Amino acid sequence: MGKKKPSPWWNQGIRFECQQSGNCCTSRGEYGYVYLTRKDRENLAEFFKMTTSEFTTKYCARTDGFYHLVENGSPECIYLSEKKCTVYEARPTQCRTWPFWPENMSAKKWSGNIQSLCPGVGKGKLHSAEFIGKQIEKQKKADLE
Ligand code: SF4
């Protein structure tokens, strides 16, 4: 019989509600790129009424084989305007799974970097451990694309 996996520290859930700080939409070293899965590019292309290949040529770049939004010299995402996402309905996976990214979920990182970066952490709706687990899995999958 395998050992039972220990419960994560977020076993009782975590409160999070976006406070529209725009911080997670602004490049800070490791949060540098807004990466895009194939589906993300398709959704954004549809949003702009373009083909996926037109969208990709116009708005995407590729680094180490991974697609991401182009940058325009500012640390902010090209779609952030006055702290609001202008493509909200079609925002990419990583914007939907924030802040529950696999690399954010160590207790140390969470209580350090993530809490200080994101004013939504600890506020609003209590997200269950099950929901958080799903977000982590979604993001893990997206990270491979
Ligand atoms: S697409 Fe929208 S939510 Fe995602 S980083 Fe850009 S402005 Fe933020």
C-alpha cells in the first residue's frame, strides 16, 4: 500500500479576490512573460476577430519554444490599461489560475513573495483545497505547452 499523501498547507482553503492592483499583469523578473497555450492564442484571436496565425504573428513572440505576448518596452502586459485587463473574457490560462501557480504554492513562497505582490491574497472568497488543486493542475498542464 502506498503512503497517503500529506495534506497541503492550504487544506482549509485560501481566501483570494482580485483587487485589480495590476501587479500580476506587470513584469517582475520571474513573472516576466504572459505565456500562451494554443487554446489561449485561439481564444484571443477570436476575441480580436483574427485567425490564430494572424494573432500569433501580430501579438506573440516565442522564447525557448514557448509562446508569450509581445512586450512593448513597458513592464506592463500589453493588454493592461488603467489597471484593467482589456481582454478579460479571453484572458490566458495563467491569468485565470493566478495566484494558484505550482511554483507559488510552497508555504514559504506564499507567505513571502506572493502575499506581498498580490493584495488579493487573504481577501474575499474562500477557495476550497479542491478548487486550488484544480487550478494548480490546469497551470501545470499549461506550463508544458
Ligand atoms: S492578459 Fe489581462 S489578466 Fe493577463 S496579464 Fe494581461 S492584462 Fe493581466
